[in-house]
Amino acid sequence: MNITITRTTTPKAKPDWEKLGFGKHFTDHMFLMDYNAEKGWHDARIVPFADISLSPACAVFHYAQEMFEGLKAYKAADGSHMLFRPQKNIERMNNTNERLCIPQVDPDFTLEAIKTLVKVDEDWIPDGEGKSLYIRPFIIATDPFLGVHPSATYLFCIILSPVGAYYAEGINPVKIYVEDEYVRAVKGGTGFAKTGGNYAASLRAQQKASEMGYSQVLWLDGIEHKYVDEVGAMNVFFVIDGELITPMLEGNILPGVTRDSVINLAKSMGVKVTDRRLAIDEVFEAARNGKLDEAFGSGTAAVISPMGELNKDGEKIVINGGKIGKLSQKLYDTLTGIQWGKVEDTFGWTVKIQ
């Protein structure tokens, strides 16, 4: 399938690269592709960024049949443009599609669509440390009907946004509130999928945490409210007595691309890495005994985000004196170094955009 390109005749003024924030600005173009049962995926096109017209009866509005992904393009040290592990994001796209009864996308064509769109808007990839071009592919159900069954038509869209740090704190440690009232996901649900419903379910707890002065919520399992799951926007890691521990994938947390990268990087550095069930009481007990060395989150948006404080039922623990730990810093420097082409990519993770 060919991708037709219609370029804008009214390009936007670029934002100040030093005041980007996250997800506030969008580039000149977007990718669109349609699906129906007769043609399959068809009419792949890049067009000027604009509003989308949909029927108020569209299935996505009423039954939340949709998925999304998130990855980034980087301006490398040599001036080239690179993607980081895009095949893993596309693989996760199709896993989400399978769970939500959305048609599969062709991995090779999807990668080509991402690369083509980024190439069209390559002058939107910002320069500077910690800056990148965020890539948001998503698929929505477009059948105009009121009835609970999978849609027969879909719209696949990719938009781009130049971004800076996800958190205002940047790489400085953030404060996290341990949520034990609300539930994000359970095994057998959609916790492993990248779908908006998971995030809608998290908003009330996130609002509560924000009102208390916390940046994010740490979710516990939905059955016993005992085991650590993930933070709202990140997977989580704890360094306890020199061992790097992260919750295991049991279908209720997102299999993060950055999570997988952190595990592989840490192992290559000789760090003992374990993915298993981790009780929140074990974390707090380790802190009381002086064995909780570090804690951090990982994700495409924030990359590595150290945790400086955890609050559970009013008991607060300060981690590593509220400062970034040595392993967190090393993982951040190495991971971002690979992404920006400053550190040799021995894993074959980066993909150059020709």
C-alpha cells in the first residue's frame, strides 16, 4: 500500500524548544488510514494536522473501543534521526488490538508509516538534552451505532508532538502516593493493554494524590491490595539490598518497552534483576531496615523517574535522602545515551530514519 502525502500550505510557527512541556504542541501533519471489512486497512495518507469529523454515535464514544501507543524520535549526536525499539511498540499495538477486537496492523507497514510521517515533519524534532518528538499512534472504532459489539470500521491515526520532560521535576525524584482504595486493573482485564479505559479508571485516584501534593499514584493489585502493580504512567523498580526488583507481568500491568530495556541494561551491568510479586509491606519494611536503596519508574514519556518519597496510609518513607540513586542515574544516562546516539547501541535497539 502506498502512502499519499498532502503537505500543508500553512505551516505552524515552531514553539520555543526550551518551554515545550509534554503533549502541548503538535506538528504540521498526521497519518490517517481507514478500515472496513471489505477492503481491510486502506487509503493510507499523510495530511495536514486538523480536527477529525465523527458521528456522535461512533462506537468509540460509547463503548471505548480504542487503543493507543507512545514512542519517540530523537535527533542523534551526528544529526541523524532515530527511533527507539519501534518494533516492540508495534508488537504491543497488536497485542492490544487482539484484546480489544480491533483488526491487526501490518508491522512492517506501520513502521514505514511512522518513519514517513516523522520524515515529513523532521524539522519538528527538537534539539537539546531531554527533548524528543513524541509519536502517538491510535486506533478508534468508528461505526455509528448504539449496541455492544465490535465495530466494523476503524480509523488509524498517528500524530506527533515535540516534548521536553514529562514531569516538571525532570530527573529529580518525585513523590508517589500508594493507592489502596481504588483499583486500576485486575488479571483477566485490560491492564496489559494500552487503552484509554485503563487511564480513565485511574483519574480519580490521581486527582486525590495531586491534591495531597503527590506527582503520581502507585497502584496495588486489584484483588488483595497487597502487591505492587505500577505507577499511573510508569512501570516501577525497587533496589532492595542491592537487588533490582520489578513486579512480574501477570496480565494486569503494562509490559513497558522501557521496562524491558531497563531489565536488559541492568543485567548487562552485572546487576541482579528479579521480576516477581512484590508486597508493598516488603518495600516499607526494607525502608525501615535501611535496605531500600533506590526506587524509580520507567516509561517512554519519562524514561527514568526516581522516587523520592512514598506515602502509604500516612506513613512516609524518604528514599535515598530524596536524591537520585547511582543505579537510576546510570540507567538513565545509558538509556538516553543510546537514544540520542551518544552511547554505542550494542543491543540493536535504535532504528535510523532514512
